[in-house]
Amino acid sequence: MSASKQILLNAFNMNCVGHINHGLWTHPRDESTSYLSIEHWTGIARTLERGLFDGLFIADIVGVYDVYRGNVDVTLRESIQLPVNDPMLLVSAMAAVTQHLGFGVTVNLGYELPYLLARRFSTLDHLTRGRVGWNIVTGYLDSAARAMGLSEQLPHDERYDRADEYLEVLYKLWEGSWEDGAVRRDKATRIYADPARVHRVQHHGRYYQVDGYHLAEPSPQRTPVLFQAGSSGRGQRFAGRHAECVFISPPDKAAAKKSVDALRAQLVAAGRRPDDVKVFVGAAVVTDSNERLAREKYEDYKRHASREAGLAHFAASTGVDYSRYDLDAPIAYGQANAIQSAARTAEQRGWTRRQLLELFELGGRYPAIVGSAAQVADELQSWIAETGVDGFNLSRTVVPESYEDFVDLVVPELQQRGVYKTAYAPGTLRSKLFGEADRLPARHVGASFRRTGAGTAEAREAAASAAASVA
Ligand SMILES: Cc1cc2nc3c(=O)[nH]c(=O)nc-3n(C[C@H](O)[C@H](O)[C@H](O)COP(=O)(O)O)c2cc1C
């Protein structure tokens, strides 16, 4: 790592009460139960922008956690991502009170037609002036499948196969339907859009059929910044082809390094550069003006955290009902169809129910970094140096206190060390993250679906043959 490698920061949140660090909503200073108010979100957005955060990343699920004890009782009592509201609908309000903050929005593609999702993201990309990203998730909950009228989910790897085709449809819509220059907006000649430069998308695939025009005109980034979080072999292959940002939640630094190296190798295999992806690792930071106060705060938080809720959440991630096991009994994982990487990690480490409960002392699975601003900065820098990650996905603890502590204490420390920006770069989220153009780089698969030229037959032919060669 060069001494001045800039650390990227996302805040990790969800439109619900309990996200990762379960139980903390009961802390007297926590305001997570205000998630229904727009001011709650605009306040968070302002704080994050004050701290020059790159983005607010909003998770989502469209099912419930019903694996633990085979029901939703603990899930409801502890509010483990239930109730949960739509993440996308938060973004316009937060964009209106900020200038630079990016927004990574999770949408599960399994239950949405690509044609409609393409327009929703284009709309947000316009309204945010190019500050939107999409966290592509393929889902891991049978409860979601059942709620949508299916008996179960597609098998793990096939979910990614379908996602590959989904992305192809989206690239055709976002990149290929409207040429640059198609929109004239010319009152004098009465031409809003030039018909020769707007193309009908015809896609006939295994999972999707589309015959239509992208409904939205080209937005600043066209394709939103693509985030992804799968760490299985198939998940990494998918990321290597499509993802620009990847989230990982490894159990330690050694596992993180392995995961980052494997991911970057997948990018190279897909004809991209190893640093065409920014990797974010999940972390929970608890800090205060000195180490003693930070440790006291951590102990105070722990008294409100729920280890059992952490276990119920993890049960849904691995698909294993831990309530059926004695505290010290070995756990059988079998063929995982939920988050394969989470199940494999737990299996390899041989974690028992007791060990998992010990691990979830802050109610969740992310490693806690506790200490003064200098200690936190040391630890963040060591993650960057030893694992090759680019930044952090900071899970919330007590809200908004944890954001304010980080912004007021850790951000200035990182700035002083020259490893964190002191001002935002101009431009879209993509150009801020990569220092390049607003649009996907030419070496990304999505770029091959572009139409160039003035709608000529030659240009159309060239684009079609480029698209066919990558399909
Ligand atoms: C940091 C992180 C955040 C994730 N956020 C979500 C999410 O918000 N919604 C969701 O359905 N899945 C989420 N997932 C699950 C992934 O999208 C993916 O389904 C999972 O990692 C399974 O992929 P794998 O088996 O390839 O690892 C997340 C995973 C990680 C590691």
C-alpha cells in the first residue's frame, strides 16, 4: 500500500430498526425507531456528508428471518430487519439535502422485471445527478420465495446465472437503447429526441424476454455504480464480470486477504484491471475522546445488545436453525442454499452455538474496533495494508451517535494522517470513486452494449456484433 492510499467509507444501514448490531435499538440514546420519519434519514445524510463519506449503503431483504426456531417470534420481538421498508424511496429526500454523498441501494433482482428496475434506477440517477449505485442481490431467503408465490428459491449457482442475464438486459437498456446525442431538447425545431438515435431493445433469453425502448433518457452514469456482496466461487465470478464495488464480511484479516486476492484475479480473468473493483469490509467502530471512555461506551452498548438476535440473524444467513443444537454440539451445515460463504466460514471454523453467541457480543457478526480515534485509525490502516481492501462498510451501533463520533473524532485523525480526503472530488459517484469517467469504462462488459455514431446501420451492426461477442 502506498502511504497515501485513500480510505473509502460507506455507512451501512437499512430502512428498519435492527440492522446488524441487534438489540442496540433499546439503548436510551438510540434513535433507530425513528426510521419511519424522513427527517431521521435526511439528518443521517447530512452527518455523513459532513464527514465526507463516499456513500450510504442501504441493505434490504424481501423476506423474513424464520429459520431460528422455525418461526419469526425472536425476529419480531427483537426487530431483526422486520419491519423493513423500501430502501429506494429514501434516496430522493437524502439527495435533496446533500451534494456529494453517494447512495448504494440494494434491490433483489429475483422478483423484479429488469425493464422496470432499469427505469427506477435511471430516475434516481437523474434526481441525484449521478450519485446512485445498485447493490445487486440474488436473494438467500426461502421465506421471500414463498411470499412471492414460489415454493423455494432457485439453487444458489443458478441464481447467479439468472443474474448474468438480468444484467445483460439492463446493459442493453441503460447503455444501448439511447445513443449519446439522442436527446436534442430543441424547441426551435420541435425535436425533443431524435428517433434515429433511440433503439428498440430485443432480448430473447432463457429467463427474460424484452421488446421495448428504455423508458428513461440517459442519466449521468447510465449504469449505476454496481455493488455486489457474494463471496462464494460463483459469486466472485459474477463480481469479476460486473461489480465495481464489493462488500465482504470475513471473520479475520487473513480470510479478507484471501477473498480480496481471489476477487481481483476474477477481474483480470474477465479482462478488467485488478483495481477496477473497490472492496469494502464490514466493521463496527466504537470510539470516544480517549481509550477509557471508548471502552466504557462499548461495555455500555454491550449491555443493550442481543446475542440471541445476532444468532437468529446468522441462522437465516446460513440456513441452519441453531436452536436445535446444544451449546457445545458440532453443527451440521450440509448443502447451503442461503449465503454459501457464511455457511462455509462457520463450518470451517467449527463454531458451536456457544462460540457464535460469544462472537456476537455487539449483537452482530462484524468485528468491533474499539478505542480512541488514533487507535481506530491504526486498526483501519492495518486492515487496508494487510488485506488489500479499499475501505470500510461501517455498520451502525447507536444511531446517530455512532455516525457523529466517527465523523467528529476518527475522520479528522485519518485526514491528519493523509489517508482520507479533505474535500469531495466533483462529479458522479463513479468518477469520485475511480477518478475516471462518469460512465462504465470501455473494458467493462456493460460498455460493449453501447451504440456509437449517429444511428447509422454500420454503427448498429458494430454494436450488435460487440454485444454478441460478450453474450
Ligand atoms: C456485506 C454484505 C451485505 C449484504 N447485503 C445484503 C442485502 O442487503 N440483502 C440481501 O438480500 N443480501 C445481502 N447480502 C448477501 C449477498 O447479496 C449474497 O446473497 C450472499 O453473500 C450470498 O452470496 P455467496 O453465497 O456468493 O456468498 C449481503 C452480503 C454481504 C457480505
